[in-house]
Amino acid sequence: MPPRSKITALPPEVKAWLDSALVDGDFSGYEALAAELRDKGYDISKSAIHRYGQEFEDRLSALKLASQQARAVVEAAPDNEGAVNEALMRLVQEKLFQLLMAQEGQIDLPKVAKAVAELGKASVVQKKWQTEVREKARAAADAAEALVSKCGLSGNTVQQIRKMILGIAE
């Protein structure tokens, strides 16, 4: 097992500065970054910064790609009811369960428990959001029904308008 990177042992504010400098410098200037770290009292080679920066750049690129793809999917198939989020939560739950079964106790249980707790929180937020959208749609349907009834539309037309409004939330 390779030795642990000195960068992971940096104080959070110094690591945040390094991360920001790497992004701002477009993942270049490793010698200058090593010199600045030395000035701050940390002796980390340019090669170690380069290895860290390369991994950081790869992760950042993957996140940017995932964000672009998610944006494209949402634009191509709007998801007003959060079905994509719900499906994603279920997929992650399934993968965690498979991981638990395959590792037979050789996994970092606190990390898995934290992930499950985060999924639970996300699910609660998702359900709350769905309820709020339904309530707003119902209020809009009630207001529209009252308004069009005053205009003399038939009861059948009023009900069709109501169903159209509620159809987006139910």
C-alpha cells in the first residue's frame, strides 16, 4: 500500500487554498504551488501536488460531465414530479445493499450507515416537495374553478380545467 499523501494531512484551510489554486491555475504551475506551500511551512513536492492535482482534475471533470448530462436529460425529459431523483435513490439503495451482501462485514459500516441516512433524508425532502407541489396545484385549481365559474362556463368545462391543472401534480 502506498504511503498516504501529505496533502490529505494539510489543515482544512490550507487544503482549501490548494484546491482553489489548482482550479484557478487550470491544474498547472506545480512548482510555484510547492514553493508557496513551503513558504506556508509545508514541505510537499511538486510531484506529490501533481499526483493530487491530476486525481482532483479527473474527479472535477467527471462531476462536470455528470452535471452536463443531467442538465441535458432534464431538458430532454422534464421531471416535475421528481421521478428521476426517486429512481436514483432506489438505485443507490440497491447498490448499497449489494455491497453489504458481497463484502460480508468487511466494509466501512459507519460510512454505509451515513449514506443510508442521507438517502433517507433525501427521500423525506422529496416527499415533502411532492406534497407542496400537490397543495399548490390544488389551490390553483380551486382558484381557477372559482374564477371560471363566475364567467359563466359550464360545470363540465370547469371540471375539465380543474382536471388539467391537477393532472400536473397527481
